[in-house]
Amino acid sequence: MLIINESRELNSFLSLFELTGLKVAFVPTMGALHQGHIALIRKANQSGGLVVCSIFINPTQFNKTEDFEKYPVQAESDIDLLKANGCDVVFLPKKEEIYPNGTDYDLPFDPGYLDDIMEGKFRPGHFKGVAQVVYRLLELVQPHELVMGEKDFQQVAVIRKMIADMELGVELVTCRTVREKDGLAMSSRNLLLKADYREKATVIYQSMVECRENLKSMKASQAKKMAIEKIESAGLKPEYFELVDPFTLLSISDEQTKGPVQACVAAWAGNVRLIDNMPVRH
């Protein structure tokens, strides 16, 4: 497995690999890797070509400086995990490689209403930062496939729109959310949970499972209200629990009694913010 720090070295290597005619599959991460990330690496390996994984903690997608500073860093164990699971190239760029002209540039992309709902509403500017860094990484890696996890459901929707709007010519491949045995979605932020909140956090998954059952006999607004109450009763502070169309991400009404529905939730477990989602009606 190659470890590359500079974009110039990455470009030279990828130029040589291009001669093989094989695909390049790319997995962007911020490190603190877990089995959810490894599922992405395995998915990328299905292309039969080169698997590139980046580790870069992107400052522009954090709303608070303290959140950026406390994001878990474990580069050595991340590299070992990638090496053991079929990654071919790890790209470990410094900030100057990603943002050579500084971070205050405007990408000619508008997420539209996706920037105003759920994550966009509670984390203003977040998706601008996500789009910036993903665009820049795609520019450097030039992959055939971009592999992302469905846990960040709204983020995937934003990047899908960016790829289409900017005609980037890369295929977006998604991978299902990987969960712990008790249902908690695997996340790098789980490392920051105190023991009591780690136990309480399972209510996020439980609330969605219960909502799936409730939707069979209840209106959407009732099922949503019960889910929020369940999360609150466990000691977490829900920021939102939304029932949305999985394609548009717009909230469904009580009158929409048929068709697919995705539950999307964000809640604070102490001082750690967790997000999750799952289909609750097909």
C-alpha cells in the first residue's frame, strides 16, 4: 500500500496507473476509521481496479472550531486498518495541498433547498465545506467511482447534485449504514461518547425502528412526535426527527400514506452530536 502526502506525487502515480485501463475507486474520509469505512473500501474493491482512500479532517465543514479541534485523530491505526483491508493508496494531504489559495473560495455550486433543511438548517455552511473538499479531492484523484456511506444521507444527496450540476463525470456508489450489534450507527464521533451516553445513544436506532411500525397505523406527524418523545425520554436532546421522501428529502405530509419514506434524525448525546437515518416505509 502506498502512502502519498503530496498532490504532485499522487498525480504522477495515477498518470502511470491510467495506462492499465483499470478503474480508480475513491473513498474520502476524515480518519478515525471503523468498520463502516472498511465497508466502503470493500465496496470500492468491487470495481476491480485501484482503491484510493483519503484521510483529511476538513476544517471548512465544521461549524465550531472546538468541534474541529476535538475530532479524533488516529493516523497510525487508520493506516494499519486500510492496509489490512485492500486499500491500494492512502492520500494524506496537508491543508495547503487541498486549499492552496485558502479556504475562502466560492465553488460554483448551489445545493439549493438541501442547504436549508435538516443538516443544512442546523449546520449553516456545512454543505458548502463538504462540497468544497469533495470537489477538490475529485479534482486531484480523478476517479471513475466515488464511494460514500448512506449514514450521511443528506450529504450523499448534496454530492449527487453537485456531480450532476457540475457534470463531473464520476459515478457515485453508495454503501449501506454499518451498525453496532445494538443498532447504533458506526461513526467516528462514537469515540467521543461517555460510557453512559454510549448506552443511551441506542435510542436513536430504536426510535426509527418503532417509527417504522407506527407508520403502519399512524399518521406521519403522530409517528414523528412519538419518536421525538422516545429520544427525549432516554436523556438525549433531539435536534430533528424528520420523515422525508428519500429522493427529494422533503418532508412527507399526513396525506402521503403510500410510497417510500426515510427517517432522518440528529440528536445530542451529551456534548456529542449524532446523526442517523433508515428507510421506514418502502
